[in-house]
Amino acid sequence: QVQLVESGGGLVQPGGSLRLSCAASGRINSLLVMRWFRQPPGKQRELVALITSGGSTYYADSVKGRFTISRDNAKNTVYLHMNSLNAEDTAVYYCNIETLWGKGTLVTVSS
């Protein structure tokens, strides 16, 4: 069964940047929508961004203009470029494709 593995999380100072990656262990149908979710401490999981097979994107209002989602179908990978990070971005970030979920990668924004 295909698995999703996120990487790239860590501790970053306010105003900093990170790039998250989510790689599938096998071939993923390039027609599928790929999504990033996040779950802040003590809060519910929320959709951050998605990208369609054609490259159309959607962003939550809270990250619009700061985050960029992209995908490399040849590498079965989706990315989340995060700029101007603030404390409210602290969360475990998960990638999702259909019913597949990764285990998440923790992003902590703190000075």
C-alpha cells in the first residue's frame, strides 16, 4: 500500500521560512488532488492548501500570500513552501491524497 511521508518540519523563528515535502512511497495518480492540512495544539485539523492535477490551487485565508503549494508528479511529491511564519502557524502538518494520510511533521514557530 502506498504511504505518504512528510518531512521538513522543525523549529523556526517568527518571520522565517520552511519547505515541507510529502513523498509517496509508490506511484500516485497524477489526476488526484493533493492537500496539506495542519492541526495546531489543542485545535482541530484544518485545510491549509490544495493543488489539483492541473495546478489550480486553494489556500486558507490565514496562509494566503505566505504559503505556496506545488507538486512534482514525476517524483510523486507535494511541497508546501511557508514564508513569514508566525506563532499561529505552529502545528503538525499532514499531507493527504484521497484516503491516504501521512503521519505528520511538526512545525514550531518560536523565538
